[in-house]
Amino acid sequence: MANAIAAIEALADVIIANKEKLTELDAAIGDADHGINMTRGFEAVRSKLAAVEQLKDIGSVLKLVGMTLISTVGGASGPLYGTAFIRAAAVAQGKTVIDIDMAAQMFEAAIGGIKDRGKAVRGEKTMLDALEPAYEAFTQEMVKGESLTGCLTLATAAAASGVEYTKTIIATKGRASYLGERSIGHQDPGATSSYLILATLTAFAIEQEV
Amino acid sequence: MANAIAAIEALADVIIANKEKLTELDAAIGDADHGINMTRGFEAVRSKLAAVEQLKDIGSVLKLVGMTLISTVGGASGPLYGTAFIRAAAVAQGKTVIDIDMAAQMFEAAIGGIKDRGKAVRGEKTMLDALEPAYEAFTQEMVKGESLTGCLTLATAAAASGVEYTKTIIATKGRASYLGERSIGHQDPGATSSYLILATLTAFAIEQEV
Amino acid sequence: MKKVINNAEQVVEEMLQGLVLAHPQYVKRVAGFDVLVRTNSPVQGKVGLVSGGGSGHEPSHGGYVGRGMLDGAVAGAVFTSPTPDQIYEAVKAVDGGKGVLLVIKNYTGDIMNFEMAAEMAAVDGVKVAKAIVNDDVAVENSTWTTGRRGIAGTVFVHKIAGAKAEQGANLAEVQKTAEKVIANVHSMGMALSPCTVPAAGKTSFTLSDNEVEIGMGIHGEPGTHRESIRTADEIAEHLLNKILGDSELKAGDEVAVMVNGLGGTPLMELYIVNRKVAAMLAEKNIVIAKTYVGNYMTSLEMAGFSITVLKLDSELKALLFAPADTPAFVQF
Amino acid sequence: MKKVINNAEQVVEEMLQGLVLAHPQYVKRVAGFDVLVRTNSPVQGKVGLVSGGGSGHEPSHGGYVGRGMLDGAVAGAVFTSPTPDQIYEAVKAVDGGKGVLLVIKNYTGDIMNFEMAAEMAAVDGVKVAKAIVNDDVAVENSTWTTGRRGIAGTVFVHKIAGAKAEQGANLAEVQKTAEKVIANVHSMGMALSPCTVPAAGKTSFTLSDNEVEIGMGIHGEPGTHRESIRTADEIAEHLLNKILGDSELKAGDEVAVMVNGLGGTPLMELYIVNRKVAAMLAEKNIVIAKTYVGNYMTSLEMAGFSITVLKLDSELKALLFAPADTPAFVQF
Ligand SMILES: Nc1ncnc2c1ncn2[C@@H]1O[C@H](COP(=O)(O)OP(=O)(O)O)[C@@H](O)[C@H]1O
Ligand SMILES: Nc1ncnc2c1ncn2[C@@H]1O[C@H](COP(=O)(O)OP(=O)(O)O)[C@@H](O)[C@H]1O
Ligand SMILES: [Mg+2]
Ligand SMILES: [Mg+2]
Ligand SMILES: [Mg+2]
Ligand SMILES: [Mg+2]
């Protein structure tokens, strides 16, 4: 479990380090709190993980993360990321290592959770615009026989393009949708945090390999 | 009456022209409205004088001015200047010209009105610090046999020194008194408007002479 | 950022403490949660009303907990929807056996968090219904957007649905009344200046010296557009015309009006706005049954205001006029 | 200056119009004057209460006209005492044969103008008494100054003397009760930012980004000193200690507390202040009978607050708890 916990800690570090940036992105098209919300959530995650004695599997770690995000983040991103982690936890229940197939299933489940909760589709300027192309890239490489880290690397690159893409479209979900045309030109904060999460997990996986 | 009315109109011009300056002085040690208050009053005076058909004597003109100031200026300066004009009006009742004796009596009555109403004495950083030395200078010159305009000129000079003097003392009456020591260094707005009134009347009297 | 606070992270906690200390006759805290409920909660045999949202909108929502209005209010972080566990606690604390109505402002985050709480409560066998307020006509309503935002009109939902619940109506009836209010209430706001979320430490937008934001949301979200400031009458006319264009008001209709300050606007200015609103409605022979002027749904210290018009029928009117006794809304 | 107004010269007139349009059930205008009185004025057989002062302190004073509080309110120009003729009209309009109490805040201008009005009314045979409020402990009380200013404590005078008058007390009794309140009420304020008098068009002072003014008056008059901003608890402690130092409160005493916003302060911050005030009083075993938190005596859009503590005896307490029904102060 040390690995899973270390990965979550790496996530927390990155989110907290990007608090200002995420908040600024949200200031332009939302209510200027995305970084604050996510930081509050991941600080809570960090202290919860530190406090919990023994988590027996990856599923337990992810469930704790999801529950903690749900109960501390609030706003739109809390239920969305929280649900994503809980759905991924269900896949990882009882597991102590992650192989590429399981990773794909977890990824799919997480995105499914976000879609169930938020009822958004790709192209609405949300986290899905980073996550869905990333998932597609992941599976595309997976069928080609790429390694987990290879797939993750390409998924991260796809998420980065997805973030760029959010600048070009009108928001039709979330708070930014009130802006209509005025949302064009601005990068979606949630897509950005999704990219950061993916990039961090990728870097973590690569580090584990060496 | 044309003269008395013209004199009051000259007063109105000067007060209105000094609206900003008087307000700024009040901003430093009061509530930033002295120029606004006086302007509101003298604008009302101006339209009242224009509207009134026939004022039969100087007393009537001054009473109208006093009543108008009382009912439009408000604050501390309204009752004070209003009472001053009404007291002066009583002296000038039935009169159509002003000689030097009458001028002295009117001056004394006006100051008496301010003291009755405001219960201040000289040295408290109020309009009295301009008016009392001015009155003393006036009577001093008068007993020496000076002309009305000569007396007024010296009275105005004394008022100017009085205004300067207010910079050196602590306010113990009016709104500036809340400041205590912090009122030192600032010129009293009411003393300044008193000086302006006197200076204007003096200039007017000199103009009439030529 | 110049604020009278101790610690940006503690503002909600300390505010709730200060509120309970100020109004112990009205509200108590659900221990361990950012939830205020009536001192006599749960009121047996009465439908419970729970609302809430991000903090920073005070007196919304804690200020409306009391007889004739809310049973519980959940306080999220500043401008951030509260989390499901908090809402769930509020529902449990106020359920007197007749179920609980959740009054939710239409924001993605609020809806998701309240829905999750409703799911949690349903598992416990609590009957939960929802009413989603979307009174802000600044935002176009289309199937392609999240829909209109909930702003100051929410206070009328609290008042009227609260009165209905107080009368002993069942959950479906209270929900139906809330939905009738929602169908008949329209609002629009504007801002002269931004506000600063304590944890952010700086304003989320800036306006130049003579610029205003029309259609401003209550969380610092940008509005429909910016323009140079105009007179109070012109601004009020613009907002009210938008509102009237969206409601189906006609001569002879009766309405309630709210001129709501966003937190930093002097009451003097709100009354100057009300003067124009009343004149315009009079001109159209729309009858004002009751007017509220003040800070009801704020955005911290933002300067600006919103106008809300609620079309009344005899039911809504009677319920609006019913007495209420809460920290921030008292009416005989 | 960015304000929601039409014309700086018309703000008082238009505000009064807007206020009457908003609250016709409470107040009517004395035609031709900036005077609001109860719709049923004069109330026969009841002592009339008249207060007033410069405008810009809304809801003071027009917001307190109604059952259990004021009979009439006179609105001067912004931050400028009303003129005697206006006050005189108010007195005449509310005199129901038992005389009229003038509640005056202790400012040179207010006192002179109200006194002149009293003289005018006395000529007409109206019995007039005065109560001069001087609750601001920021200003040292010495025979060498004008004395202390009247600030938010004035609202308690309105409430309690108003309740006394409502009970049918005679003029001397109402005056005596008002004076008892005045003897027992102490306040002190602070400001974070200035405000702009519309006719002036600019702020009367400036404060740098981390500076506050302690002991601020309600007309933009400077306070006792400036300092760097501290925490809410430290500021509240400083003000409350000054207040406690001036009152003779001891363990077991009962008080009413008002945490008053100056117009631009979020309610959230006022509650954070109240938390500290309540904690300090609890520590000293001073019992808080009732707390008011909100904008009661403002300075346009100034950010800042004041704390008021009123020592109660059984008479004052009963009168404070008596019902009141006015536009801005409603209490069951
Ligand atoms: N319905 C939705 N589905 C997926 N993501 C969404 C949805 N609504 C909002 N989001 C994401 O949430 C982000 C905003 O999160 P955050 O600022 O924390 O919440 P809030 O909008 O409540 O303040 C947006 O940038 C967007 O990516
Ligand atoms: N008791 C008093 N006696 C004489 N003059 C006074 C007294 N109190 C105040 N003043 C004068 O009034 C001036 C302030 O007038 P103004 O600003 O119009 O009224 P307010 O102080 O009510 O705002 C002061 O500068 C001072 O000269
Ligand atoms: Mg946000
Ligand atoms: Mg002044
Ligand atoms: Mg938010
Ligand atoms: Mg003044």
C-alpha cells in the first residue's frame, strides 16, 4: 500500500502547489475557488492518510480519498472527483498491485463516475475534455501493446491537448456556462486539475519503474 | 436695497467659488461638508433674493438671508451664520443705508448671535477666531476715526491672522474637537468662511466708494 | 485584502460561532458540522426545510432559520457548495417525520452535493424532495447550458415554502408551493465593485473607475457584459425590463419586490433604485403588494444590487404575508 | 465616485421617495419636508418620539419609524444635521397632545438645529423634551470638548424610549427612560475604508492598504488614531476593553450588545467580531440578554464596525424585549 499512498501524496503535493494557478483560471470564468477547493480536499486527504493505521488494499486507499474529497471539497469538483475515486476504488477492491488492464478499468470507471454525476459530455469545457481523450489515448496504446507507463505518458499528452482545446470552446456545463461566448479563450480549471493529476500519476509510475 | 442685495450676491459668489476649498479644510478635521453646506445655503439665498419682489429695508434683506441659511445649511454653520444674519437684521431694521456706527452694531450683534447659539469662546478653533479679532480691529480703528472701508480693511486683515491662528490651536468646539491634538496644524473651515465673508463685504464697500 | 477576520481558513467556523452566540433564541449548531437548525429541531409533524450553499451570502442562509422559514441551513466554504455529508446531517437534524424539502440554488456544484445528500438520506428512509431555484434572468435559459442561476429570489422561496410548511402542509404540497414561487420569480443584478474571498486574498475580477458589470452573479462570476456606469434610474430600468420581458406580468397583476444589496451598497442607493422600480411598475399598473429593501443575498462586500419580482396569486400572497421570526427576517 | 444614484443633489429626496414607496404600511411623508412619520401620526395620547440627523446613516433614522420606536424621523443632507424648520414640522406632525421627545446625537450642529426647532415648537405650545445621546467612548469626555459623539447606541435609545412611549408613559417618564439608556450605553467603532459623500464626489480621507482608523466617527470624522490592521479578535478586544473601561460593568450584570456594520462590511465579519465580544463578556460573567448584529447606524459604504454595550436593569430589559414593528427593526 505504501506505493498507492505515496502516489496520492504526490497528487496532493501537485494540487497544493498549483492552488494559485487553478484559482486564477477559475477567476476568469468561474468563481475563483477551484484551487482553494482542491487544496482543501487534498490537505484533508493527506492528514486522513497519515492518520489511518493500516489500509489493506488499493481500493481502500482510493475509497478514503474519494470520501474525503466528497466531504471536504464541495462545489462542483468535490462530488465529481470524489465519485471518480470511489468508482476507481470499486475496481481496485482487494487489489495490492495495479496492472495495465486494471488501470484501464479504473480509468474508465472514474470517467463514468464523473459523467454520471455531472451529466456532461466531451466538448462542454469540463474536466472531461482532458480525461476522455486521455482515456482514448491510453486504450489505443494499450491495444498496441504499450507498457503502463507508455500508455500513461501518451494519455497525459492527450490530456494536455485537451486542456488546450478547452480554450477554444464555449462552456455549456458548470459555472463557466453562464458566460456563453465570453468563456472562449480561457482554459478550463477542472480540465487543468485533471491534467495535473494524470501527469503526476504518470511521473509516479515512471519513477516506480526505474 | 439694490446695494444690500448686490453685497449678498457677492457673498454668494465667493462662497460658491470656495466650495471645494472649504470642504477640503473640513475633510481634514471635520466631516467634509462645510463648503457643500454653505454653497447649498447661498444658492438658496440667491434664488430667494431673485424671487422676492420688493424688500423694503436692509433688515428685511438680512433677515431673509438668515432665515434661508437656517433652513437650508444645516450642520453647525447653518444655525450659527443664520442667527448671525438675523441678529444683524434686527439692528438694520427699517434702515436703507449703513453708516459706520450701525456697521459696528451689526457686527457686534452677529457675533453675539454666534456666541449665544454655539456657546464657544475665542481660542476654540471656530469662526469666532476670525470674527472676534476682526471686530476688535474694526472698533479700534473706528475710535481712531477711520472710515468704514478703512475699518473693514483692517478687520479683514485681523480675520486673516485669526484664520492663521486657528492652525496653531486645538479645537474644543464643533466636530474638530473630537480630534484633540490631531486638530493642530489644520485651518478651521468656519473661520475661513467667516474671513471670506468679511473680505467680500470689504471689497464690496470699497467698490461702492469709488 | 483588508478584512475584519482572524484567519482566512476559519471564517466560516468563526462566523457560525458568532451567529449562534448572537441568536441562541433562534438557532443551534449541529455539533461537528457547519449546520444551523432551529433550537426546537426537529419540529415533529412539520415538513423540514433545508437550504444552504457557499458562505459569503449572509444573511443567507443561516439568518433565515426560524419560525416560518428554514429549519436548517448548511454553510459551505466561501462561495463553495457545502458537501453532501454536511447537508445529510442537516436533513437528519430537521426531519420531524414528514420529510424534508431541499431548497437548492441552480449551480452544478450545489445540485450535485445536495443530490448526493438526498441519496444518503433516502437510504435512511427520510423522504426528501428538492426545489431548484433559477431566478436569474441575466443568464439565458437554454437546453445547452446549465440553466439559470439561483440568486436573491431564493429568499422568497424560503419565506413562502417555509410558511406553507408551518401551516402543516405535506412534503408534496410544500414542494409544489416552492415550485410555484420558482416559476413566478425573476431577478437580475449588477455590480459596481468586486469582493475578495478571504482564502483567495484578492478580488476575482476588477472593474475600472466608471465601469459596472451587468448581470453579475453572486459568487463573483462575470455577468452578461460590462458598461460605463449610468444613472440609478437607467440601470434599474435595464434590469427591470429584462425581468419583465421574462415574466408574463400584465396590468392588474400583483407582485412582491425585493431590492437586494450585495453587501457593500448603502441602503440609500437601494432605496433610490426602489423608487424607480416602483414607478415603472406603477406605470404598467402592476400592483406591488410588498417590498423588501436590504441585504438579503449578498456577495461579501461587493457593491451592487439585484432586483427581484415575484408574481403573486392569492396563495403566494397569503404565505408571503404570514409571520416569520428568524435572525434576519422578522415579520408580524 | 461610483454610486447607484441619479444626481448627487437629489439623493436624500429620492431615497425618501423610495423608502415611502417601499414601506407605505409603516411611514408617510410630511408633504414638502424631508420628514417621515408613522402612517397613523399623530398617535393621540402617546408621547411622540422624533429623531434624525444627517442622511447616510440608513436605516437610521427613517427605518426606525413605526410601532414601538420612532414617530418621526428628519433627514438632513448627507452627514449634515437637518435644519430647524424640518425638525419643527416633524414635531408638529407627531404631537398627539402628550408632547414630543427629541432624540439627538451629540454633535454641535444637531444640538443647535434641534434646539432651535424646540424653541419654535414651544412657541406653539407643544411640550418638547430632549435626550442627547453621547455613547462614543473613543472621544474623551471632558468639559473642554464638545463631549462624546452619539453613534450606534442611539438605536437602543429609540428602541427603549419608543417602547416606553408606546406603554403610555408621559413625556417626563419617556425622557427619563431615554436618559437612563444614555447613561448606560457605550460604543466604539473603527473603519477599514472611507466613504464618499455624493455631493463631495470623493472620499474625505484615505487609508493605506493595511491601515485602519480606530475610534472612527460615523461621518467620516477621524478617530483616535490609525494603526496597522490586526486580527478581528484583537480589534474587538481593543474596542470592547475601551467600552468596559468606561462602563461600570461587573460580573452578573446583564447587557444588550450591538455589533453594528458601517455599511460596507460583510455580515460574516460582524459575526466574527460578535464571537469575540460574546467570549470576552462570558469570561467576565457578564450576561448577554440580547444581541443585535447588522447594519443599524451606517456611514454610507464605509467598511468597519462599532460595538455597543448597554447595561440593562429590569425596566430597560423589558422595554428592549418589547415588540417593535418598523421598516428596519422588527421584533416579536
Ligand atoms: N457537469 C460537469 N461535469 C464535469 N465537470 C464539471 C461539471 N461542472 C463543472 N465541472 C468542472 O468543475 C470545474 C470547477 O470546479 P470548482 O471551481 O471547484 O467548482 P465550482 O464551479 O462549484 O466553484 C470546472 O472547471 C469544470 O471542469
Ligand atoms: N460651537 C461653535 N461655535 C462657533 N463656531 C462653531 C461651533 N461649532 C462649530 N463651529 C464652526 O462650524 C464649522 C463647521 O461647519 P460645518 O462643517 O458646516 O458643520 P458641521 O460641523 O456640522 O459639519 C467649524 O469649522 C467651526 O468654525
Ligand atoms: Mg469554482
Ligand atoms: Mg462639517
Ligand atoms: Mg465555487
Ligand atoms: Mg456636517
